[in-house]
Amino acid sequence: MPDLRQGEDIPVYIWYENYPTHAAEEYKGRVSGVNPESSYGQASLNLTNIRETDQGWYECKVVFLNRAPNQNKNGTWFHLDVHGEPLNI
């Protein structure tokens, strides 16, 4: 799920079967894939400890390696709005 708030293609989370996952530095410990058995599907993510700086446009894209044709138009865009005061726990 790349974050394109700054006009750059910066991956937030990368998962390929049989390879270790990768999370961008500012998302480490806060982003993870959901359980593959869930109704959300394997390409779903869970983002915790939301920050005001997380607000912005994101694109979720599924890329299949070693598979033709390579289609770049499979992404879904969504906007994350962050509202409310931070909790002091």
C-alpha cells in the first residue's frame, strides 16, 4: 500500500508469499496483514496507533511477480481522515 501524499511511490507494506514482509520505517509495529482466514482477504491491512500524519491518500495495489501481462491499473485509492484528540493513556 504505497502512500502517495507527497507525490512519491513509497511502499507502506510489502508482502510476497514465502518472503519476509517489509514495513516502511514510520509504520513498523503499526501495520500488518490481516489473518488470511478473515473475510477481508489476503490483501487487507491493519493499521494501529493512527497518527495525524497518517492522514492522506493511499493506493492499494496487488502486483503478481513473474506473471504476464503486467497490468499497472489494478490499484484502489482511498483517503484516510484522522479526527479527534489523541488519547493520553
